[in-house]
Amino acid sequence: QIGALKAACEELGKEMLTNAKGRTYIGAKKADWVIKLDGPYDVLINRGKNGTLNVSTDFYRGNVEQECGKGLEKLKHLYPIHVASQKVRALGGMVQRRKLATGQTELTCTVSSL
């Protein structure tokens, strides 16, 4: 679901590059996808042998946490929202999204049946 991850990055105002080099504490490393951040370090994503996505970054100096949340929580919050929204839209449905006072997001999905 790389498209959903890219949409989550765009919502955070971050660019996600394909087959690029990302900045880490020990220098630039090549990755399948790189989320470019404003600070000195980026988020690197590689596809594992079994199709999983392996995410790595360097939390040193706090820039990643500041931009993506502690433990990447901002990305972890937005990613499933975009996965669900894209699946509903692929079925011809509509998605309404509302931020709750708790910080959670409520999705209302409507798919017409014929």
C-alpha cells in the first residue's frame, strides 16, 4: 500500500521518493523509498523478502520525532486512514473524515450497492 503511505506523507507536507538515497547518522543510504524530512535525517523504507515494509530512521537529535511524531506516530495514524479511503474510493464510494476531540479520526464510508 505504497500509495497510501505516499498520501500520508503528502498530508504531512513531506515528499516520498522512489529508489533514492536517504540521510542517516552514518551517511547516505539507498532505499526503495525515502521520506524526505527537513532535518538532518530521513525515513528509509525497503521492501522485505516476504513483501513486508521495513522502516528505518535515526531518531538522534529529535528531528524525525518532531516531524513524524514519536515512534513515527503521525505516519502510523494517517497510513490506515489513507488505506481505507483508497479502498472505498476504488469501490466507487465516498469517504468523510472528521477529527475527534480525542485526537482520533472518524471515517464515514459510503458505498452504493446496485
